[in-house]
Amino acid sequence: MAKALATLRLHWKKSTFGACLLGWGGHWLYGKHCDNLLRRAACQEAQTFGNQLIPATVPLKKATVFLNPAACKGKARNLFEKNAAPILHLSGLDVTVVKTDNEGQAKELLELMGSTDLIIIAGGDGTVQELHANVNLLSLCIQAAFSKIPIGFIPLGTTCSLSHALYPESANQVEHIINATLAILKGETVPLDVLQIKGEKEKPVFAVSGLRWGSYRDAGVKVSKYWYLGPLKTKAAHFFSTFKEWPQKRQAALMYLGPTERPPEEPEESSRPPFFVRLYRRLLSYLSSRKGCPQEVAPEEWEKLKVSTIELCIATQNRELDLTRTEDFMDICIETENVSRGQFVDRGSQKMRDPHVCLEGSQRIQASRCILQLPEGSEGFFGIDNEEYEAMPVEVKLLPRKLRFFCDPRMREQMLQAAVQ
């Protein structure tokens, strides 16, 4: 014993390094053990869904999973197969996995979505918005034939702002993925708004979070370049971006329409009504449209505004869902241009945590539709659900409660309680 202590004292540097390495290794192994316990408990819970008896005439529910292997720096496939796939298979679902890194599969996707009972998106925010260069997933989901299909979101990426509205916060990524997968099996859904963003010649792009244009976004995409600075990389990216030009202003002209009244929600039909019922409804609709004189439609009153800002954000209300809201609108946040370099660095850190937060001193507008006109020769990029698009004049239209997403029952209960209070 004395000899061992003497050796440790003689080689104290090696001993200290070895102790630190042993402690880190033990902590890592303990974390892996806790993750395995979470997976086991989730699989046992999923097994209860799979053991439920169904009539012989009722087919299995089909689930189509759109998996983005590039999410989470290429680790998404492994994360999905270890944490989400076993739960889905044990639940009794007929699962089809489609990897979104393949080109030219638009026709195949339409056929799959036409025969599926639910859609599951596994990846980051970019996977929700874009399958690949030729297929926009949200545009497929919004089509009349697929808009009633519930959608599940399994967050695998490093930027999953949508998951904060659907699932409880969790510091453990494995637990977060498991909670999202189990929420799909429990069947609770909430309606989410969608933004339709259309350029002058481009096909429309759809988003569930929003659009960003400005200096905070431009600095945020460069944060990963300063990885060697560790926790200081966010502040470093915003600090160095102030050296290029200051003040960093964006000039634009904005036209917008105010909020619209929310119509009553239509009751969901469990199955397609009989042929004579559908025929009667169409006949009734046709006769009602023929009766009376056509009413004059009041002209839309567009508000006009000159914009000079450091960043402009157009976001849905999906971050703060209110199931009892009587009006439908999107938030237009015009950040103040009068900020110092120090304030820019501090506010940039807040924007990294919540990209669509409207900071103090900003102008906030509620609108159902808007047109953003950029000066000729404008450069830069939009950030649409964390995907980069060339900046151009666009028209943004709100599609209220267009899609239904699965959510954790606890989150839905919190929304209802907050609405009552």
C-alpha cells in the first residue's frame, strides 16, 4: 500500500490524468446505462399498444417515416434506429421508412402518402420544410388529399424549434426522442398554422416556423465555424460580423392585411360519408350559390410601411399555441436598428436560443397576409425554417390550422389550462 501511494505521489501528473479519465469514463458509462433504461421502459409501454386486439377485418395502420440521415451531423439514422424505430415496430404499426437523400422520388412519395394513415418526419426543422431539392414535403401534406393525415415529428437535428411547442423540454436527447415517439402512439393532436411564401416566379415554399431576414440570421449561420471557441462561439460569430459593416440595416417596403376572424372548427368525420349524403351536400351547396344576388366584396385594406431594420421576422403562432384563439394571424417582428455592437452580440445570443423571439424595443405587427418588397440589387438570404433561400420580393400568406401534428398529452393539457386561466 505504501509503495502504491509512493508511486502515485512520484507520478502525480499521470495519476491526476488517469483519475480524470477514469471519472469521465464512468460518467459516460452511467449515462449509457440510463439511456438503455429509458429505451427499455419506452419499449414496454409501446408493447401495450401492440398487444391490443383488433378485428380481423381492420387492416394495420400504415405509417410513412421520412428520415433525413444528414440531420444531427450525420447521426440521425443511428439515433432513429436505436431510439424511435423499436418503439414504432413494437406498437403494431406497419412502418415504411423513406430516406430523404434520394432524388427523383416525387411520384413514389405521392403513392406512399396516398396509402398511409399517418406521416412521421424524423430529422430537424429543415426536414419538415424540405425533403430535397425537388420535393417540398409541406407542399405535399397541404394538398387536399393529404391535409387530414396527422403528422408526427421526431426531433433528431440540432435545431428543432418545432419540438418545443409539441413536447416537454428535456436535456437528454434520447429522452426527448422517446417522448416524441410515444406521443405519436398516444394519438393527441393539435392544429398548426402554415406560411405560404411565394416569390414572383418561384414555386411557393411552405414553413411551420417562419421566415427570417437580417443580420442576426446571417451571423447565426456562421456560429459553427467558431467551434474551437466552445461556449464562446455564439458571441464570437456575432462580434466578428460587426467588423464587416456597421450599422447592418435592411431596407424594404411592407404591405400587410390585419388578422382574420377564426371560423368554427369543423367536426372530424371518422369515415367517408355515403354517396347519397355527399350528393345531397353538393346539390345543397349548388342551390345556395344560385339563390339571391351576389354580394359585393369589400376591397381589402392594405397597410403600407417603410421598413429599416437590423432583422425582420415573420413567424407563425405555433411557438405559443392557443387552442381558444378567436383570430388567426402571423407575427411580423421588425427589430430596432438602433443597437450598439455590444447589444448586437447579447441579442444575437437570445436569437440563437429562440430564433423568432421579438426582442424589447421591436415593432410587432399582427397580419394574415403580407407582401415584402426589396430594393433592386438586394443581396443576402432568407432563413425559412432554418433552410437558406435567396432573398427576393415575396408574398407571405397564412394558412391557419392547416395541418395536425401529434403532441404530448401533457403539452395539450397545459395549453387548455392556460386558455382557461
